Amino acid sequence: MECLPVHGDRIRAARKAQGWTRRQLAAASTVSERVIDNLERGVSHGTALGNVRLLADALGVPAAELQAGPLYTVRRGGAVND
């Protein structure tokens, strides 16, 4: 699975700029509220590339604005940078 590291604080700021709750962002993006919560709180530092695109589209921002680093691939046994 291809993943992107993301800045949870950037997701939170863009969400709040829309005046949305996490639940509203989840509904608009189809990304689960739990994933959004984990990213915003820094529990998770990355998510699937598709989730980043869905969040960015829902928030009306470029995906690069949410990105914290290069794309990486998650394989059984851990993450391997591409």
C-alpha cells in the first residue's frame, strides 16, 4: 500500500477553516472519522495515498498542502521508502 506522511495540524487547520467537525469531514471525504482523528492527534503520521487525495478534495486544498514527506510503501514487516 502506498502511503504519504501527512501533517495532522494542516488537516485540522483546513477542516476548521471550513467550519467542520471531524464527523463532517469524514462524511464529505469518505475517510473514516477514526483515521482523521488519529492523523490530527499525531497517533498516525501517514495514511494511504487515496485518503490524502480524498481529504484534500473534500477540503478544497492541494494534496501537497497536507503532505509531510515522500511517498513510501508499506509491506508486511514494516515500511520501505521508495
